[in-house]
Amino acid sequence: MGFSWLQAQERIPQVEELLGKMTLEEKIGQLNLLTPGGGVATGSVVSEDVEAKIRAGNVGGIFGVSSPEKVRQAQELAVKNSRLGIPLLIGSDVIHGYKTTFPIPLGLSSSWDMDLIEETAKVAAREATADGINWNFSPMVDISRDPRWGRVAEGAGEDAYLGSQVARAMVRGYQQDDLTRPETMIATVKHLALYGASEGGRDYNRVDMSRTKMFNEYLPPYKAAIDEGAASVMTSFNDIDGVPASGNKWLLTDLLRERWGFEGFVVSDYTSVNEMIAHGMGDLQDVSALAIKAGLDMDMVGEGFLTTLQKSVEEGRVSEEEITIAARRILEAKHKLGLLDDPYKYSDESRPERDILTDEHRKTARKAAASSFVLLKKHNNTLPLSKNAKIALVGPLANDKNNMLGTWAPTGDPSLSIPILEGFRNVAPNATVTYAKGANISDDPEYAKKVNVFGPRIEISEESPEELLKEAMDVVENADVVVAVVGEATEMSGEAASRTEISIPESQKKLIRELSQSGKPVVLVLMSGRPLTIPEEMQLPVSILQVWHPGVEAGNAIADVVFGDINPSGKLTATWPHNVGQIPIYYGMRTTGRPAASEEFEKFKSNYLDSPIAPLLPFGYGLSYTNFEYSDVKVSDNTLNSNGEIIVSATVANTGEYDGEEVVQLYIHDKVRSITPPMKELKGFQKINLKAGESQTVEFNISVEDLKFYNGNLEYVFEPGEFEFFVAGSSDGEFQGTFNLEE
Ligand code: BGC
């Protein structure tokens, strides 16, 4: 086997020359990523003596440092003081915008608008690079079918096809196919791999999965990001087949390098090399050797490489060649960025003023937020509201700045966010808006303490819950309509924020029940970083608009939609269950041998005694102020040859009174194949704009490439036979036609 992939890539003379001059210690130094603090430390360790280590040539990159001045100082330390003067990679977590914070990724994915998603990544890159960053720890493309897992907020939901498109759009936005430009930065696809399948939805937990499921349902987005050119990969915390990702040779070498042809560098997650000790893989020297031999190039924060690799080489456990290979990859990344020629290219002091938080960027944030909202329920045409209405604006998130940005926005500034109350006044200055908090996000101080690690997210009022409720009901009495902004605080989702119970907290449920009995029309504006279980709220006589955590322009964007300047057009990218017991539940489940024909209970069918089988809200679901009708769904030819193409088309009509956008979705079902097929698979989507009364024919080209899958031998193949399809505005459609795939 050997290192066959190495031959594939051409050597870069500048890098080879540098490598030729380096001592073993200097090569090991390049493999070390440190954080002097200042960012968000997600582990218990923060690096010490970073300056001295940089001078000694013991550091390849740092993160948690920003601004042109500080980055220049750091580069000067490396360039002027270390023996070979090699500049540093400057990393950061720019997950959904830099200073101009966009909606959380799960929200962004709900826009199903790839150009928009790419644009947000491009803006993020412009801002971050203006502040000295050249390497981004994003996109996070982990598929998750478990809303208990808090990091479901950071990804694009449950589907590998959609997730792959989003992954590509983000890589394009960050890197723009040209890493030498000062407005672009290296994208890191993370977390390789399967992190979203942590058992029980508990963060950092183990993962166990069949290879066919991995290849068909979980790995495609990572591969798509790599095919799009992502220059780096981050490993995950979990184990795969019993070997933690950071030391998993099958994953990092056989799959990533040999099979996928990845040529960039691989970084560990925060101290994930050291954490292999707790996983039961040996002491620090053992796990560091395991990691480098598996194909990990850079060690984040843990310093296991720095402190043990030399010894392992001396003892013959690791070869110098293995270290050279990793060091080469780090240097090649620096070369790609142009840092070896100009270490200060991201230290232009005139840029922050010019490039960060511009009006243009804020406009993009406002548009992205509005596009991410999903109208979950319409009741009595309450929405959109009149701009002259008398509105009771209530709820713990209605006049709040601390929970608008969402999880993992360490570079954002909550004080810049527009609260909903302010947004309402901006967009509808003639409306009468009266505010009352009505309830705490949670009444439990112990819970609040856990959530408030990065600042006050749940603030428990000095007034009693009864007093808060009474104030709200007084305000409601004098209003025409009620808007209640409720849901999760920012840090109720995200890293290390798993929940076993994913409903709206009880303190707020009480408020919602009271409001729904007030006799006034009620709109729930629901914030969360994950799908929630809301069967009770769905039954109440209320309208529900899901807004995730919308980012810096939250209030303006919500007002744009609530007052009808923008018609909601988002669709769910993760299934919303009735209850936690249904999890995992997702639209693409594989067919069983005893499928239930309906919700009617039947003994010896695949169902529950105490719960529906169907989810509360399916993947792809989302309403609009207008109505869309689908007709004339057909296929151009009932036979598809393996070298040909057919077209599935549908006519979509806007039959309501508002202009609007619709995400038209194509699903297929492979009726017979050598491994059990999913019941449905998304194979195409288009977001179209239709004026009231207008209609359009939407076409999807299908070729054999769209019908391939990984078989039991993990070969990417197609199998001839019959396929069913439908075109609809959600995944819960009925099949409308068939075609035959022939050899
Ligand atoms: C997270 C990564 C992140 C890293 C650095 C870790 O805890 O899992 O997603 O990039 O910290 O901040």
C-alpha cells in the first residue's frame, strides 16, 4: 500500500526547500495548534506560554486571536524570531457569520437557497479575513437525526443530499476557488465523521453504524465538501468501529486519502488526541503515535504531538517520514494561502473599518434570516399583521439581545442585535406595540446556571411567574392581536447542550396556554436551535412561525415577515417528532418488512402502542401566506437508459393572494435493490418565485448518476429496475409516477 496518494500531488519547490532545512523538532512544531485564550475554550485546557513556543518554532497555527494588529504581532513573533521564520495559520470558528451574524446553520439550511448560503459564507470570509483570520473551522456538515443533540443547530439537518449541496455552497463561499486572495480563507469540513449520530443524542458520545449506512446516509456531505476543494478536515470526538476518529487509520487514510483523494491537512478537534486516553487507547505517547500514524496532521491544543513525537521517533514507533508528511501538508496550506511569500497579507489595518459589519452585509443578514423562517401553522389568516394593528408583544424573547445570535457565534456581538420589539417599531412605525415579558425562559435557577456559561441567556425576573403572566394578560386585553416570542435560549442548543426533553419549557407553555384562551388572535414566534416537540401548541388556535436563532438582524427580519413585506418560504431540513420516544425519526428511513398501512394500530406491524408513527412535522415541510398547488406531474419517458436522461416535471401554481416562493422537491423510491432502500430520497429541489395567480412548470433532469448508491460491497453502483417518484412541497407526498432504469 505505502503512501501511494503522495505521488498524486505535485511537490511545491518552496515547501520542499523549507522541509529540507527543518530539524525533526521544527517539523513537529508545525503540527501544533494552540490557543492563547480570548476565544471560547471548549475544553478544560487553554495553551500556556504561547509566545515562547512560537519563538521556539513549536507552533504551526493559533486560534482565538483576531484583529490585524494582533495577528501581525503573532506573525512577527514567528517570522522574526523563530529560526526558519515560518508564518502561522490563524484559525477561528466562524460558523454563521463573523461580526455580521447570520441565522444558525440549521436555520440557514431551511432557506434551501444555495446562492444565499454561499453569499453568507462569502461575507463571513470577507469579514474574518479583514480581522486577520485565514483558516475557518467551518462548515460543520454532520448529518443528525437526533434533535436531542444540541449541535443539530450547527448543521444542515438530516438529509445527505441536501447536506451535500449546503456543504459545497459553504466551501465555495469561504474559499471562492482561490485561496491566494486576501478575502478568502481555508474551509475545514468537520467533524469527520458521524459525530451527529452520538448515541442517545448525548454530546461526545460513542457512535456505531454499519458501513452501508455510513456511506449512503452520513458520509456524502463530507465528501462533497472535499470534492468542492475544502483544504482542511477536522476529526470528530466520537469513535467509529471502536477507534476514536483522531486515531482512526481507516477513516483518515484509507477513506479520506486513498478513496476520496483528499490532499489537504487534517486537524484534530479540541484536545481530541489526548481524549483518546479516556477512550481507553493508551497513554499520551501511545495516542499521539496512534494519531500521527492514522493520518492526523495537526494536534489542536493538547500538545501530545509536541511533547511525545520526538521520543516516539527515537524509539522507532513513528518514522521521521510520517512526521515529514504531516509537516508538508501544513506548509502546503500556508503556501496555498500565499503566507510563505507574504506573512502579513491578512494584517491590513484599513480593512476592518471597510469590510466588517457594512450596511450591505447587514442587509444580507436580514434577508438570510427572513429566508430561514418556516411557517409551521396558519390559523384564521392572522398573518401577516396589519402595520396599523394594536399589538401585544409578549414573551421572554420578545425584547432580548442576548439570545438572538444563536449558538457558536463567538465572534459576534450580542449587543448589536436587533430585538423583536425594536424591529416591530422599525418596520411598522404606525402600529401600537405594547410589550410585556410574560414568563421566564425557564423558572429554574439551576437550569439557568448551566445555560448561562457564556453570559446571561436565561434571566429570571425578580417578579413572580404569576406577576409576569398577569402583566402580559393586561397588555393582551387592550390589543387586537398577540405576538408571543418564545422558545429556547441560545445555549439551550449547541455544543454540550443535549436535552432529553425538547419541548418548550413549562414556564412558557403556561403563558402560551393562557394567551390561546384570551380570545385574541395569537401568533407564536418560536425560537430554537433544534426541532422541538410541540404537539400541544400545534393543537391550539394559534399561528406558529419558526425563526430558529436568527442572527444580528433578528428583530428586523421577523418584522419583515410578520408584517408581510416578506412571505415566509423556509422548509424544515430536519423532522419534528411528536415526542422524544420517536427519535430517531427521519423521512428517509429504510423500508421495514412490516410497515404499518396507516396510523390505525395493528398488532405485529411496525408501530407504537402510545404514539403516532408519523412525525409531527415532516422534512421539507413549511407553509406560506399564499397557497401552492401541484399538478401535471409527469416523466418525459418511462424508460431511462444508463447513458441517457429523463425529465420529471410538475406545474406549480400560486393560487393564493400573495406573491411567494416555494421549494419544489423531487423524491424517488428505488423499489427493488440489493440492500433495503429508503422509503423516499430527495433527488432535486428548486426554489421558485411565483406572483399571485402565476404558475410555472418545474423540470428535474434525472440520469443514472442520481440513482446510484453504495451496495453491500461499498461499490457505488446503480441497479436496473423500477423507481417511483413524486414532486411536492414536502416529503410527505404520495408517489405519482414510475420509470424503469435499464442497463
Ligand atoms: C468543537 C469544534 C471547534 C473547536 C475549536 C471544539 O470543541 O467541537 O467544532 O471548531 O472546539 O473551537
